[in-house]
Amino acid sequence: MTDQDPRRAVLLALMVFLAGDGVAAAASDAAAELFSRPSTARELSSGLLKDALDEIGRSTVVEGKFRQQRTVRKLPRPLQSTGDFLLVRQLGLRWRTLEPIQDEFVLTRQGLSLKSQQRNLPRARRIELGAVTDLMFALFSLDVDALDRRFALFGDGSSTNWQIGMRPRDRATAGAIRQVTVHGGLHVDSIAIVNTAGDELRVELLGIVAHGGEADAAQRAIFEPHSP
Amino acid sequence: MAPRIVARFWLWLAALAALAAVFLLIVQPRLTIETDLLDLLPRDRAEGTLADRLASFAGTGARRLLFLVGHRSTEIASAASTGFADSLAASGAFADVHAHWAAQMDSASALYRENRFVLLARSIQASLEANRPEEVEQGALATLYSPIAFARPGGSDDPLGLDASFLLEEVPSAGAAQLEGDQLVVREGDTTYVLIVAQLQGSPFDSGVQQQASAAIGAATAAAQSAAGGDGGAIRVLVSGALPHATAATRSATREVALLSTIGTVAVLALLVSLFRSWRAPALGMVALAAGGSAGIAATYFIFGRVHLIALVFGSSLIGVAIDYSMHYLSDQFRGPHWTPESALRHVAPPILMSMGATLAGFAGLLLMPFPGLRQMAVIALAGLPVACATVLLVFPVLAETRPARLPAWCGRFLIALDGWSAGARRSRYFLRLIVPLLLVAALGLVRIQFQDDIRALQPPANDAVTMERRTRELLKDSTETAVFLVSARDAQELLRSEERLTAELARMVEGGRLGSFRAVTQSLPSEARQRAAFDLLHRYVYSRDGVLARVMRKIGYDERAIAAELATFPPSPHFLEPATWLAHPASELWRPFWLGESGGTFATVVTLGGAGDLAELRSVGARLPGVRFVDRVHDISQTLMRYRVAVSWLLAGIYFVLATVLAFAFGLKAALRLMLPPVGAILIALGGLGWLGIPVTLFTVLALLLTLAMAVDYAIFLHEARNERRTALLAVTLSALTTALSFGLLAFSTTPFIRAIGLTLAMGLGACWLLAVASAEAPDSDPPSPESIA
């Protein structure tokens, strides 16, 4: 518990940032516009994202709801789900799906744990989740330097209404992801990921409550390591 | 000079020329030096062919190399790793180079698709067996709605994600490395490493393979740097596997042996030149050594096909015994004004032949041991010593000085002093004051002796290869154990069922956190019994009319027609995945080494382990299950080393006994006791010294004692036989001890622990031999008894 992975600490801070106002995502034709405007990590962090990155440091506990839509080409309709999340800086992130199914996972400095009913499934899912954990960390924390190493970056808009785009630089990342777009202002409002099969995942963050005080005992208990 | 001597000289010279030609033209170009300590050891004969196949599995593992090519930019790391892998593959040093895994994934996926009605992930099968289909349903939905499911393979062809679950559970453990696209990637800080797995063409302990592979890795590193473009200097390449260790060991051992023997040779030459005041004596000494060495190595090559480094080190120090013969002949020149080559032969040939006979008899005993390394040493000695001896007796009389020589004044004074001391020591309390206390101190040291048989302790100390290995393992969080399970049975299906009983236990240990991971064939090829169970479970819970599949499809929006069509794909009876089909499928490529196949009516597989905490529990699992054996190679090898340390110790004791008996018959009991003092005392002092120094006794120390014995016998016999020419005999013995100590005692400065132990043992043993032989040398026959001895 004592050794702290600085990158994960950054991730937690970023989750604070993730907690936006729940503004709806930008229109898709804006995407074409976005990907015609290449940018760099330095430009983004000192320009478009400066206010947002400053905001990351201020909150210790962030709670909110999310709305997620997963569009899979071969499925008859998009998969929509809603739920809530809790981010406690220094401890971790809980992502809880409430409708139409109940499922949750908890990311801590020690890694990932699953608290769903399907006790017998963890290995396969752990491998799967582990495979994208680093990317999640970089994405949720808006760690532009880390993202810059794997993606070509694009940026558009103003510091109150910005969008950044990412396309894989390397063959490895390109094997899984086609492009990523993030929209926001002072906070992140939405993230959209398109995979190589053309399926899209869109997450919107809503009703964010953030404060700089300590997490309470119940909140801390969520991140306590549990017996296997 | 007698024509007979000249004729024999020319004949032998012709033989030596032939030997040189054979050595230089046939042996030397083809000679490979083995460095794998395990190759010195015998195989457990009781295990027969199974052991052979297990050894070949271990050999496959030893040939595997893991490379991590890293850079701050994922893009550059990816490109550089591709350049690296392409260069490795083109080098011809590797049988196999894997950097991209897409084909592997695709073929595994294809195999699953073809057999999806009989294959189930262990976790899903467990849920269904426990009559909890809702867990499978919940898991499938959770995955479908998970925000990070976008990276999942397969997708909507398989709404339940059964294939992904099976493939993900089957994924060979690459430690912390994650599949990104078709490359395995591990990240640390801001550096991305791409994993490349390569298989060497030959054994990493083969010096030829080492050279070829090292060159290939160097070229691949350059290729990676050039693929990285302007930032090539920042590319980092880490290697893990047996090769870097073996290469480092070979390099340091060869470098040390070369350096130390050069120092030794220079010192010996300086000594001999200053003593004999001509180059002829040392040059002839070298000729005798070279002749013996070439004969020994050539014989070993023709019998064994290769020479082990340790056999070479020991064997060549045994040839060092041959320098005794040269010194004995050359020192004889100083005997007096009436010296002639003919008289020298009469004078030195009997003791030389006698001590050679004793040495050969002792080392022939090594041939009886089922221990390849010892046999090689014995062959080097048995072929080398007679050739060296013949060279001294046949070549020296013609080529060495044919006139008597005079000792340099300093040497004469030294010998007079030594003789005086020796005579004094023999008759006075010097013996009591020096030798007896020395032996007592040594005996006390014996109490402190420790034995060491752990093979790991014999390996060279930490070096770059070890550091890099540790680094790679840290990055990959991989800790493959050297211990494995060997599963065997009369037929393939029984074998797979046995393995499943084992993996069920192992899975429980993994869940309980007492084991990191394991790899077993049944993860990819379940037994027919298990396949039938999977088919029945799928039939009952998943593909039934209102089963898991229908419920999940309904929830995610499929209409009834689509659901009915999907349910109709389920076959009326199972079609099993057979071992033969599996073996022939490209998907089993990475698993095939684990399948040892059939031989002599026995089928066998290997199950490997990662991150085992407690070997005792694994050992008891192996003991409990039928057809399963826990094989801990390191432990077994250490046991073997111990058995052979004990066996060689008994052999040593046996040689002592035989020697004492032979000497008693030849010279009488009293003389035999005196003659045995140097060899017995030398071993006592060497062992006591090791005890006091805290250096553990290993098999190799005991072997060094065997050499000490051979030399001690030489000294004692020379001094006894030449008791009427004490000063030349003393000179011969002193020269011999000095030159051998210079040649091989210098090994005490080696950084490889076991070579250092050999050197130290030899240095202490030889010193003691010389001291005791000189101190206990018999009085000349004509020597009048002195007043002290009567008193």
C-alpha cells in the first residue's frame, strides 16, 4: 500500500478531470474537421487543455453518473447502459453499471478487481481488462505525453469547449483502435473510441459532484483489498 | 650415442608429426567446447526414454530466448522490434523467431471455431457444472456492456463471448506482456518494450552456436537501431535465456584460462631459462606438454565427439603431471661430470614409468563411473600421459643437452640449504615443530568443512547477463520455475485425464495465491471426457430452447428468428478434437514442446509452473496423483552431484588403499608408510585449508584432490628412487611443484567459483605435497646415521 505508482496517481487526478458537466457530445461531422488539425502534446497542454489540466489538481473526491452507448455493427441495436462512478484521489476508481445489468470494477493502485456476481470469470476478464488498463489510464488522466507516444494528436476548439482527437502511431495500437475523440471544457464531457472493426464506444459523464475534502469511511472501504 | 636411441627418436618423432597433423587438420577445426555443467552428469538410467524426452524438452527451453526491444516511443519500439526480429530470422542462427502473433491468434481462433461445441473455458465449464448458468449469462452481459470490451477479439459472431473466454484462458502466459495489435508489449515508466521470442538452432552451451548467435544478436541490434531512424541510440535491448549466461561463462572461463596460463607459462619459462641457461630445456618441456595435450584432446574428440570445458581444465592440469617427467629428466643433467643421456635414461626411466603407472591406475578408475565428464578426464589422462612420457624418454635423450651441466650457483646454494633442511627435518625436531603442528591445524580445519552440492552455487557470480535476466523477469513479471510436472500414461486419453486431475489441483493453488501460473496441454486440448462434458453442458444450459444463448440474444435485441437459427447450429452429436488433429493444426505450434508424445507404449506431457511459492506442496501433489511426477531438475542435479562427490571420495580412498598396498609390496611396509605421508598429508592440509577458509567442498574440489594425489605420488617415488642423488631429485621435485603450481594454482584467481576452488585446492595440495615429500624424504643408502637420529 505504501508504494505509489505516480502514473496511477495521475490517473486518479485525471478522473477528477473526467468529471465534467455532462454536456452532450459534439456532432460527428465535427470529427472530420478535428482530424484535419494536427497538434502536439506541448501545444495541447499549454493551450486548449491548460484550464482543464489545472482543474485536475483541485478535487480529491469526484462522483457522478455515466451514460454509455456501445455500437457493434453486427448487433441488431446499440447497447446502452447507465451507472455511476466514484473517483477518490490516492485510492482509485469504481465504475458501476446499474442498468440494464449490474456490474462493477474497481481500479486501484494495486490493479484491477471485479466485484460482479460472476466469480468464476475473473481470469479471462482480468486479462482482457489488463490489456487496456494502460491506455485507460492515459486516456482518463489526459496524460498527453503518454498519449503522444502512441497516438498522433489533433486539437480543435477553445479552452471552454475543446475536442482532441487521436490516431494510433504504431502497428500494435492500430491493431485494436482506429481513433479516439475526447470532448470537454473545464472537465471532460465525453470520450468516444472507434475500434478497428468500426464499432464505437461512447461514454458521457453527467451530474458531477466534486470536492477537495477527505473521502469518508464507506468510500474508502470500496478500495480496500478484498480476499480472493 | 647408441643407434637404438637415435632410431627410437626418429620413429617417435614421425609419430608425433602424425599426431600434430591429425590434431591440427582434423580435431582442432571441429572441436566444440561444451560448457553446460549438466552435460558432465549422467542421466538417470531408470527413467530411460522418458528422461531423454524430458531432457529434450528442457533443451528446447534452454534454446529459447526472450528479447525486449524498448524505446520511449511505442511507434519506434514497434518498428525497431520488427527490424530486430527480421534480422534475427535472416541470420540463420535461429530456428524460429516470433515477433508478431496475429497468425497465432487467428489459428487459435480458427481451431476454436471448428471445435466450439466441445471446447469450453475452464471457468465457464465450472459455472455450468455447478448448475449456475446465470453466472455465464451475467458474465456475457457484463462483457457486452463493459466500457473496455472494445478490444475483445471475436465480437458479435459469438454473443456469449465463449470463444474469447476460451482463448483468453488459453493464452500462454507471457507474464505482464499484453497483446496490442499483433505484438506483445510491456510498459515501464515511459518506455515501451516489445517482446520477441526466438529459438536457437542448437544448444546455447555449444561454443559454435554461441558465436553465431552473438553475432546475429549484434546485427539485429544494429538493425533495430537503424529501423528506429535518428533515435536509434535510445533503443534498449534486453535478453533473457540460457544463451547470455552460457556465453558469458564461456568467455570468462576461456579468457581467464588463457590469461592465467599465459602468466603461468611466462613464469615457468623464466624459471627454466634462468636455471638451464638455454631455451632448449623449456622448449622441450613444452613439446612434451603439447604432445600429451594434443593426444589427450584428440582421443577425447574421437571418443566423445566433443570436449567439456571442465574436462579440459582438469585434463590439462593432469597433463601438467607430465611436466614432472620433463623436470625429472632435465634435472638429472646436473647429477655429475659422468652424466650421459644413456645413464639418464637408466636413472630416470624407472621412477617415471612407475609413477605414471600409479597415476594411470588411479585415473582408469574414473572410467568405471557412469559420469561423462569424469570419463573425458580419464581419457585425456590415459591418452595424454603415456604420450608425454614417451616424448620425454624418446626425444629428450637426443634433443636435450647431451653433456653434463652445472647448476647456477644460486640454485646450488638453494639445493644445499634445502637438502640440509630436509636432512635436518628428517632427523630432528623440525619435523615435530613444523609438520606435526601443520597437520594438527589442518585436522582442526576438517571440523569446519562444509559440503556444497547445489548446482546453482557452481555457476559464475553476478554479471551483466544475470542483471539483464533479472531486469527482463521484472519487466515481464515472469518467474518460470525449473521444476515441472511430468505426466505419463498408457494411452493419449488417459494421459489427458491424468493431466486434468493435476491441473485442477494447480488451478486451486493459483486461486489460493500459492502458485502464479501453469501451462498444460489440456488448456488447449482437453481430454475427450472433458470435451463430452462440455458438449453436454452446452446442450443442456446454453443451446437449449430457453438457455443462456437465447436469453442473452433476446436481451441485446435479436429477434426470435435469429435466435432459432443460432440454436440450430448445435450438432446432434459431438465431434471431438483428437490429439492428432490438434498436433497437425498450426494453433498447437507453441504447445507442441509440452507434448512429449509416445515412446515405448508410454505417452507423456510436461506441465510447467510459474511463480511457485512452496515446492513441498507441489511435490506432494505429484506424489499423490497417479501418473504424475514432480521433477525438480535443480534439486535432482544437486542430488546427483552429491552422489558423485561421495562416489569420487570413495574412489579416492580406494586409490589410496591400492597405492599403499602396491608400495608396501614394492618397497616394504616401512618405506610405504613414509611414501604415503605426502599424499595423505597433502589432502589433509588441502581439506583443512578449505575448512579454515570457509570454502565449501564440491565434487570439483574432490577431483582436484585426485590430481594432488597423482602428483604427490610422483614426488614421493622420485625422491625415494633417487635417494642417492638427493640434490637432483630435490631439484626435479621442486621444479615440478613450482611449474605445476604456476600453471594451475593460478586458477585460484578465477572469478568462476568452482574453477577458483580447483585452483586453491591444487595450490594448497601441491604446496603441502612438496613440503611433506621433501621433509619425509628417505636418507641416502650411504648416508651414515647421524648422532641425532640415534639419540
